[in-house]
Amino acid sequence: MMEKRMRKYGVAVMIWAFSAAVLAAPLLQEAVAQEKYPSRAIEYIVPWGPGGGADQLARKSGVLMEKVLGVPFPVVDVPGATGGTGIAKLLAAPADGHSIAIYIADSHAVLATSTANWKITDIMPVARLILGPSFLFVAENSRFKSWADFEKEAKAKPGTLKVATLGFGSVDDITLTYLESKGVKVIQVPYSKPSERYVSVLGTHVDALYEQAGDVRQYITGKQIRPIIMFGSQRFAAFKDVPCSKELGYDVGLPQFRAIIAKAGTDPNRIKVLSDAFGKVAATPEYKAFLEEQYATPDSYMNHEECTKFIHAELDMMNKTWGAKKKK
């Protein structure tokens, strides 16, 4: 008799526990949803190798973000596939705002030029942090004293001059293939490692380097390389003697941008927390000085809403430019 009573009591306890758990589940979910954010480290993914412009941005902004949000921002470099490997890492993580990634124009370009392993709908723009033009650089002692010299030889001997680029399908690729459609045909030499790409022109492995000025500042100030053309609609103040592509009759000028993204599906409130925090970072004297060092525009920062509109407009322009090239 006692054994039967104990058995019935045990069953009753189990039923009660199960019912309590079911009733408590919605409350637990609500508690998790209202959890203070961020409450732990936010992984900062750089889809490129160490030492490059994206890596520099992550390390500079990460330190400043730690001061604003009070949690660590460990930087993880994941190079490969024109940014695709790092973006894949981001998309494999939960959409909880505890993983973010640097997203640059070259990765964005892959959506227009080839088959990317992600879609625009897979990512959520958080903020734009850097905007700046790209250039073609030559070694200081190069035989090309100007763009006119380079252009003349490229047209006279198509497919002989070599240009170091980030990779096929990148903004570099879009720009150089556009030039090819205008008779300036060169050979692209991709370098996945930024450090190797930067010095390739110094060792005469290539004739020119396609790059943003801030990434190679030490070589510019050290009088080792110099720009011969800037891609854009107007000259850049820091290099006022360097002609822009528009004035030379080349209607191409896709700017290099570096933005921050999270995984699509992340709570909009968490996106806003991050976007606002990056806005505070962008307003600091330290970050403004960093922008000057990077030869970036003073209005580089855009919040979540502005950045979302911007990257969609850039993709439209990339599709248009690449499509025009493919029709040639």
C-alpha cells in the first residue's frame, strides 16, 4: 500500500513539474529577449588577412567600441574567397548580435560579378565606417611618370602590364575590366595577403598596384610609391595633382567602403545598439584622426538605415558597370 502511494505521489510530482515548465517557458523566453545587450564579448570577424585596411579598422574601432559598450571585441581574421570565408563564419553563428563582421566593397562586388556563397538578404548592415577612393600606384622610380605614360603603353601593348589586385570579382576587377573595355588592357595579379600585395609593386613583380591610399600610407609617406590616377568624379584633396578618372573620360569611380554587418534576423533593437555605438566611436577624436590617416572622407560614418540604402545603391551601380562590361 505504501509503495502504491509513493508511486502515485511521484507521478503527481512529475506532472506538476512538467506543467510548471510549460507555463514558465514563455516567461523564460521573454526574460531572454529582455536580456541586457551586450552582456558578453562580441566577436569581430575580419574576412581578410592581418595587416590590411579591414584589419586595421577592426582593431581601431574594436578598442573604442569596448569603451562605449563595456564588453570585449576580440578580432578574428578569417581570410579567403574575397571575404566569403569570413562571411560564412558570421552566417554560421547565431543571429544574436554577438558576432559582427567587416564588410567591404570588394566583398559586395562579388554579388554582382560572380556566384557568392551569401545573398544580400543574408546580412544586416549595421553602419558604414570608412569611405574613400581607390588609386593606381606605381613605384617611385617607375618608368611611368604619369597616367598618360601608363595608358599609352597599355594600349600599345595590351595584356602585358601587370596590376596587383585584391582578387577576381572585386571592385578592382570591375574597374580594371571597365578600363579594358576602353582599350586599356592589363593583366590582373591577385594577392590574397595584403602585405604581399602592397610590396609587389616595389619588387617589380607588377607594374602597378590597385589600392586605397590609407592602406599603403607608410609607402606613400616613405616616398616608395606614388599614385598616377584616382578613380572618382573629382580630385582628392590630399592628392590634388593626381587626375581623376572622370576628367580623363573614364566613367568609373566605385569608392571603397568598409561597413559593419550582422547576420540577418538579428533583433533590430540590438542592431540599433551597435549602430549607435559605432556612431559614438566615429565622433571621437581618435577615430577622426584615424580617418585622416586612412585618407577617408570626413562623412564616412552612416547609421544602420543610411548604410542599408547605400549598399543597395552601390550594388545597383556595380551590376550596371559589370553588365555594361559584359556586353562589350
